[in-house]
Amino acid sequence: QEFSLSRFSAVKMSPSAAIPNSPIAKIDHTQHKLLLLFVFDKMEMPLTDNTVYDFCTASNSWLTYIECKLAMDELIEANFLVSTENAAKEKLYSLSPEGRICLAHFFPKLPSSIREDVTHQVKTQRMNFKRKQEYFADYDKCSGGSFKVRLRIVEPEQEVVEVILTLPTRELALSVCEKWSEKAPTVYQSIYDLLIDN
């Protein structure tokens, strides 16, 4: 399948100004889209749009929010990214076959310093973003004054586990919610080991 850079780089509006002092302040809008494709490729898992915005803007300052959203919208419209829904009804995006071909053709146009930085940051931050996408915790106040805590592990295709606890205080409920992202895998493995006969 043939790709033209002019097709990939077509834009509907002017990109916003680059981030001052950013190590990639000089890349253009086409490279913004290549950067996102490269991020999806390196993360090796479906991502919510909020995860992409967080990873590329707040956590690493590679792009402004407007630059990231514009590039993401155009990649979706061009079918370089495809979406599915997880069990929590959130949209998850991943590279389409066309997106992978496009990246394979044009990734050299993304400076090697940027590719190296993305690769490094993915290695150090991937699990944190995986936890944010797959481990959910919230709580509600019950009529009797106690608090119901709902803890979930949600993978792209299904909800793996849900634990509901009733706790006496808001402080305890909040503490359990805060610990869930770190403790979820251990809790799940313990439940599995205790209940599933080997």
C-alpha cells in the first residue's frame, strides 16, 4: 500500500505555537502526528485519549494540549488509529494496520533524539499509565454513615475483578482507594490463588 507524505501531513488548521524550551519545540505538525504514532507503537497497548494527552503534554511536555488533540483527531479521522471500548465504556485507541504502515514509511522524519526520548519515557512510565487505565477505585457514602468502596481491574476486553468493601470512615475509604493502583495486582493474585484450585 502506497503512502504519500502530503496526504499524511494535510492539516485543517494551523498548529499552535510550540512549547518554549521544549526539546522538540521545532518539530512541525506532521511530526506531531508521527510522534503520536510512535508513542502508540512503543506503548504496545490501547490508550485512552486522556492517557495520550497526559503522557505527551503534562508528563513530558512534548506537545501542547491543543497540538496533541489536533494531531490525535486527524489520526482518528484518517483511520491511522482505531477505537474499541473497555468494560468501563471508555474508548481505547490503538494503531490500525494503515497507521503501522504509515509509521514504518515515515518514522525517519521524526528526529532520532525524539525517538530516543519517547522510548526512554515509555520504559519508565508505561506501567504507571497502565495502572491509571486499568485500575479504578471510587467510594460513596451510604445512608447509615458508612462508605462503600468499589475497586475494579478493567482490561480492554473485560472487567477482570470487582471488590466492594464497606468501611466506617471517609478517611479509610480514601486510603484504600489511594492504595489500589499499587496493590491491585497483588490482591487479584491472592484472590485467584485462594479460590482457584490448581
